[in-house]
Amino acid sequence: MSPKIHLCQPDGRKSCGACCGMYNTIGATRESTDALLRARRETLTGSPCELSLDALAGYREQRLAEETPDKLLPLLRNCPFLGVLDEGTGRVGCMVHPKVCHGRDGRDLGLYDRETCENYLCAAFTHLSPREIQLIVRACGDDSFLYGLVLNDIGFLRGLFQGVADVIGLYPNDDRLLHPTIVEAVAEYLALKVDWPYGDPEAAIIGAYLPDGDENVLRRSIDYAELGLEPSRFDTILTCLGSLFDEAEDVREAEAIVYGAIYEVATRFEALIGASRAG
Ligand code: SF4
């Protein structure tokens, strides 16, 4: 159905650096993440490919001493060689990867070894269908920050599909999902990941998960009973958005935002079904 896409670097316009620690900082925002990744690139004066391995090792020590991030997930490493590769789009990637450095591999200087960097595949590689991948790649445009967040939260995308099914009575799982009008509406929904007004200020960036001690993560849960409410029909989505609510009214407003985004996708999908039947 579709050409094979490498999820980490799908199309030269955006990329994901989650496994290298891109999102692994308490309270991280789009702005702070972008600033950090650009600062790393700027600290590596000149081309990283032309620096000696000793100079790269010196850079690593300098960044590790300066960054000391407040990590969200202690076991995930925040590698200082993850940086901005393309200043125009902000596309991120490994600055010492052999495909970036004309064959020279500097990944043994990173916080994993090169075999780990080369072979590790995240859950998205296994669980996303080719059509879901195409949809995410198209809907995220050249937004690397959004792309990595969506790629690492399969429940958020599937929550949309379920919401659409609840509206039109049909689970969307055919190539109409890749129609430009659907991609446009899905992009609006996915953007909630970045601009969510009810996000946990410390950990919304990892959505449905919360750090638990030095080694574990827990699934986030929203205490509706505390707010005098039944569980929301959009609980999966609200959880994936890393929501924290102070009062019942916030939940209602959040549900309205989510429903609006789902409804837009659903009505467009239904219109495409109608058009294909009429044709
Ligand atoms: S050295 Fe490995 S962990 Fe570090 S940025 Fe490169 S691929 Fe990621």
C-alpha cells in the first residue's frame, strides 16, 4: 500500500528523538525542547563530522556537566548527541550518526553503545499499521516535536478512531483516512497534544504515563469521583493528553474540545463515504 517508512526519520521534514531522551525532562515544553536541541548543535562548533573523536568526547562531557536535566524517566538516557539537524524545519537526529557524518560512526561516544542505537525499535514500529503511519507522517507536516509525541502514544490516535466510530457508526480503517481533507482534520486533533490547556505541567509530555520511583512508570488515571463525576467517555484521550483537572467544569470543557475535534474528522469521513456511494 505504501512505501516503507523509517519511523525515526520518515521523510526529511521531521523526525523523532524520543528514545534518545528528547522529551525526558520534567516540565519540558516545545520551546524549551527546541532551545536545548539547538543549543547542542551550536555548542558543536562547525560540523560534528569534522571534529576529532576527542573533541566530540569533550563536547559530551561539557554538555553533561551543563545540562543536568530533571529527568522524567530515570532509566531513559538524555543523550547530548541528539540535536537539530536542519535549522529550517527543526528536524532532530543523532549528530554523530554515520548517515549524518558521511560514514563515520560516533555513537559509541553517546550514552548508549552503537549497537543499542542501531538496533532499538520502539513500540510504534510493531504496533502501528502502515496506514496509521502514513496518516501520522502526513498530518504532522514538518513538526518534529508533535511527530514524536504522537508516534509514542498509539492510544491517542486509536482514541480518535474510536471516537469517530461512536459518531458515525463505522470504525475508520480504510484509505479514506489518507484523503487530504481527513489529514487536515486529524492534524487539528493531533495538535491537542501540544496545546492542551489541561496538561499536567510537569509530565503531560509523556501523556498517559507517570514516573514511579527510579525504575518504574505507572499509567496515569483521572480521579473523576473526586470531582463528583462518572468517568468520561473520552477518558482514554484525556489520559493520553496528560490531563490534570481541578474541577468538574474543566472536565466538561475538555470533553467539548475533544468532541469538537473528533466530530470534525467524523463528519468529513462520513462525507467521503457518501461521495463514494454517490459516485
Ligand atoms: S549516540 Fe545514540 S542515543 Fe545518542 S543521539 Fe545518537 S542515536 Fe541517540
